[in-house]
Amino acid sequence: MRSITRASALSPAPRRLSISALACISLSFLAFQATAKTVGAPKLKSSSVLIVDQSDSSVLYSRNPDVAAPIASITKLMTALVVLDAKQPLDEPIQITEADRDYPKGAFSRLTVGTVLTRGDLMHVALMASENRAAHALGNNYPGGIRAMVAAMNAKAKSLGMTSAHFVDPTGLSSQNVASPEDLSKLVIAASKNHIIRDFSTDKNYAVRVHKHLVEYRNTDNLVANPTWNIIVQKTGYITEAGKCLVMAAVIEGRSVVIVLLDSFGKYTRVADAQRIKTWMANTSNPRFQASIR
């Protein structure tokens, strides 16, 4: 009995962790979880990319952000801005003429010569459905014509700080319309401040009367019809020299961001890249993650 008592007395008492030790373990566990959740750079296919947090202008991700390249129909955001700056009446009827036959290169249009639409309708289908003949008609009916509009577009670009941007036509069919992702982020922010551009560019579909028939247009950006997206303003673009392009201002995970995607290879790559960005932002735990690939 004594030996048992002696053994018990000699046995070490169980150790109790101090509050400070428990706190350290808890913090270590939380740090491990945060590290586990951290996601690397999004695997995007577009040649040039820029993602900007509008709240503080921080760059969340970039790839070739300062390299100017053809921007195709993203041009039409600038076209709409200068028309609205000129305060031209949106209810004024405008006729499509032979001069609007998609200069400088041929392209299909559902607006036949002789069609009469309001300036607002032309802007609507130009922004939503990237209707080139509509954009050209806006230029032809700008005070001073196409030349004056192009001058206004370049002046507007300068005022916005778009240092490498240059425009030669209002449609984007010319590969000489160029800008960098950094330039385009400024254009998107400016466009997002105008409720007409916001409404027209994010409309899902819209019908106009072409002679005796109603012609329905659909948005060239399928994401506007996706209920999981909150898109404030958007514009797609494509010509051979530019590849598939997409710019937008959107709210993702409660954060207002600007996304610029240029020269995406393949029919669906720009949309897939946008989805990858959305998933990346949902998964990453670092709100200021920044990667720059040159």
C-alpha cells in the first residue's frame, strides 16, 4: 500500500496549458487556415489583363497593363461619352445613309440604308449589341461630322488621363483605335458614371423598327443575363487585330472592381476569364493580392 502511495506521489501531475499558450495555438491555427485559403494568381488566357479595386484604385492583378493595343468595339464607350457630352437630343430621328456602310471595313449590319431611328436608339444598339452602322451614324450626325467626333474622342481621352489611347473612328472597326488596359480602366470608370451608358450597355435585349419590321437585338455579353453577376457597365469588342475583348465595372464579393480583358483567344475565353476572376476573388483571402506579369 505504501509503494502504491509512493508511486502516485512520484508520478508527474498532468500539465494544464496556460491561457497564453492556448491563445498562441488558436492564433497559429487561424494563420494556418488563412494560408490554406490563400489563392495564387488567376489563370487567365487573355493577353492583357487589369483588375482594379475602385474603392482605392489598387491593382488586384495585371498583365501588360501599360501596353497599347487595338480595342475594337470598346471604342463605342468613348463614342457614347462624347455624344452625351455634346448634349445632342436622344429623341432626334436620324436616317441611316450610304455613308454609314460600316466604314472603314465591311461588316454585317441589320440597319439597312433608309432606316430611321432616334439617336438614343442608335446609341442603345451600339452599346448593347455593338451595332457598327449605328455607331457610325452617331458620328456622321455629330456636330462637324466624323472628323469632329474623332477629335472630341481624342480630347476626351486626354482629359481622362488615357495617355496611350488614340482613336480614328467611332466604331472600333479600325485597328488604329488603340489603348492600354490602364487607359481603358479610366474609360470604364468614366462611362460607369453615366446612367444612360450604364442602362444601355447592360440591357439584355432591345427591339427597334427597321422599315416595317421589328428587329430584336441581344447583348453581346452573355454575362449581363447571368443572375450571379452584378454588372454596372460593360462592352465587348472584336476585330481580328484585337482578338476578343471585354471591359466592365462590376460588384464582386461586395467590392466595386473594373476588369479589362484584351486579346482573348477563342470564342468564349473572355467570358471564361471573367468567370475565373469572379471565382478567384471569391476564394482568395487577401483583399489586396497583387501580381504583375510582364
